[in-house]
Amino acid sequence: MLIFVLVLTLLVGVGLYWAVSAQAHSTAAASSVSGAGTSLVEGGTPSFHPVETTFAFHWSNGQGHFECLALTPSAPPGSAGSGNFDTNAMYVAGPITSVSVKGTTAVFKGTASVTGLGAGSNVPFEATAVAGGPGTTLVLVISGLTFNEIVLTGQITVKG
């Protein structure tokens, strides 16, 4: 009788494990995240140059891609032309390899090719995107740098 109870307990435990695992996998596969727009990096550069970014990303069916181009003015702050974002400070482009969604926030990770600041190949990145339009946030962590961005135009959509 004891063996029967132990075998039954084991079978129930394995069944529950498979059910929970399948549900977790199904939820992750059903996630989709997308966004595109422009943003300003909070605080700009250390020398108080503003930084404007153009970003685009998508994740669906277990695959996706991230791109972000950061531009700064070539003219010094306060001078004529200092509002023209015409200098490529950084470009990040690469595949997204994983996404986790909690509510209206998505955290996605991947590796990217980076030019400008933090230049390199296969550089790991992590981005946190909050669903919404102008005023929502995107935080990019790459090459030991953190960019807190406020979305000016565009939309970020998170579906869990």
C-alpha cells in the first residue's frame, strides 16, 4: 500500500510539473512586444549635450530585433545649431534573444553590434520598455552604460 501511495504521489507531482511548465512556456511564446519612435535621453551627455534617439524593436513568436540610433548636436550647447541633432553618437542593432513581460512592462535581452559609444560586436544589452505613447519610458543598458529615455513620439506595445 505504501508503494502505491508513493507512486501515485510521484505521478501527480510529475503531472503538475508538466502542466505548469507547459503553461509558462505557452505564456512566454504568446508574448509580443513592439515599439518605434523618438526619445530624449534624460540628462543628455555628461557635458550637457542633449541626446535624441530613434528606436525600433519587435518581438513575436520567439524572435525579434532591436535598433537604436543616438544623435547629438555638433554645435556646443547654447550656440546656434545646438538644437540640430546631426552627429551619430551611438548605433545599436541586434537580435532580441529573450523577453519577459510583467503587466505593461517588458524586459528584453540580446546581443548587438554597436558603433560610437561602447563600440563592439556581440555586445550584450538589456532594454526595459513600458507600454504607452509620448511620456512613457525606455531604458537601455549596454556596454556598461545606462540610457534612461523618455519617449517623445511613437508607441510601445506590450502584450503578455
